[in-house]
Amino acid sequence: RYPKDLCERPEMLQKAYASGVPMGGDIAGSPSQQSSPRLLVAALADPASDAVPLQKLQVIKGWIDANGKAHNKVYDVAGDAQSAAGVDMKTGKRYGKGHSNLCTVFEDPEFNPQETAYYYLRAVENPSPRWSLLDCISYSEAERPNVCDSPKISAVIQEQAWTSPIWYTPASSLAKNAN
């Protein structure tokens, strides 16, 4: 298990690679496992000077319950879930603070060692203007097409990136598959 302060350690990546499971990998449960695995979740924003900063990191958990029903849950784990960042609709300029990098160690608060599950990370940027808003702003009032005022076209977007999942397989499932 990762230490909770892994993000602050200079050997973070070495420790993660040495004792962790990479994206797309499987965490095999053991008969004695009762506590949640700890997942290192981290993201870096684009380093370009005009890049949009990160707003938050989310862990998405999916699982199958004892009745075979699929579920999923989103956990906001780092950054600002209720950020005040946004876009000025008259100028298209972004405002508000964001993050150049985010990192935390996630432990599933609802972990059930008997349930098959998967976890993946979603990195969410601050809001930014959609290209169509910038086009509409560039027109004078007289030239602006009607579509610029349509509520059906979102003027603001939030770009996202996500990882491949890490799978958790309970020991009971591993034993069934071995036989």
C-alpha cells in the first residue's frame, strides 16, 4: 500500500512503479484483504503559457454488486470541485485560478473486498471558451448570425482526459477462475 503522503516524496514515481499496478492492470485481492487499495492519482497541466489549468481530479469507480447489478460513483479527489473559474461571455477571456499539477493518494471509502471493481482517473480543466463563442465575439452586432444567441450551442467547454482503468478482482473470484 502506498503511504498517504506519497505525492510529497521525491521518490514518488520510483515507489509507484516498484510497488503499484499500472493503468490497465489488475489488483488481485487476497483472502485477508479488508482495506481498500490505495491509488496514486496525478496529472500535469499542459505547460504552454496559454494552456488551460487543471480544475480537479476525479476517480470514477465502477463495480458489480452481489446481485450482478452494475454501479458507478464519481469521487472528487483533488483540486477545486466548486471552482469559481469561468469564461467572460463578452470577451471570451478565461478567469479564475487553477492548478498546474494535482496529486493525491485515493483510498475508496466504500471499498468492499468481495466486489469486482474498476477505478480510473479523470482530469478536468477549468472552463474555456468554445471556438464558436470566439467566432461570435469577433463579429460586430450587425454581422453576428442568429446562431450566436442560440441556447442550444454551449459557449463554454471543459476539456477532460482520462486514464485506462485499474481493475480489482476479489480473492473469491480468483479462486473460482483457478479451478
